[in-house]
Amino acid sequence: MTLLSMDNPVFVTYMIAAAIMILKIMGQGWMTVYRMLKSDSGLASPEDVQTGLINKNPRPEQLELNDYVDRSRRMHRNDLENIPAFLAAGLIFVASGPSLLLANILMYSFVGARLAHTIAYTTKQTHEVRATFYTIGSVVVAIMAIYALIAATS
């Protein structure tokens, strides 16, 4: 059995977790666009306030900070800061040959922590609540990287 094939149930776990996280990143970007269109504000760049097919009535105040839009933008940036590390660590973790149980626990814990982090951010929970979910995900990624490092150097 090749470790990086669908014959390996650990790799299938990675594929599922990675696909969900990739969809999360892309979906959050679209959510930001939706919020900009819905609020007609929160645009990011000066060139965004030019007349176009979508923005028929551009105004300078469209560039002002809008928390409804910016919250989604911050969530997207947070995903972009955290999920790529999971994708990379998860792949080398799979290549190191862990047990299916360990892979399921770690990878689905990361997915759950990221989704919980999103809910916490969306519902304006305290920094401590968000930090808890960030920490869970961060520790999972570190464990996978350390596991792969140990396997590679043993």
C-alpha cells in the first residue's frame, strides 16, 4: 500500500479534512464579498470606488471600515494564517505512517477547532474563547509536525 493513496485510510482522513478546510478558506472569501455587496461598504482599495457593473453609485465612504465586512475579512485572514500549516503538516504526518485512530483524532480535532473558531468569531465571543480554539488547532498541527519529524529522524 502506498501511503499517499486512497488505499490508505489515513490518507483518506487527510483528504476529507483538507477538502473541508480548503472549502472553508474559499467560502470565507466569498462570505466577505457577500457582506461587502450586502452592506454596500467595506471596500478595500481606492480603485474599488469606481463606477462599474456592480458598484453603480461609488462613494468615498465605501472605503471606510465596516465591522460587518471587516469581521469576515479578519476571519478569512485568520484561516489563511492557520489552515496552510495544517495542510502541509497533515501531508507529512500521513507520509510518516501514523495509526488511523491517531490521524482521525488529530485531523478531525483541527477541523472541529477551526469551525468552532469561526462560530466564536462570527458570534463575537471573547478573545479567550477564540484563543482556546486556536490553541487546539495549533497544538494539533505541532503534534503532527513533531510526529513526522521523529519518524523521519528515527
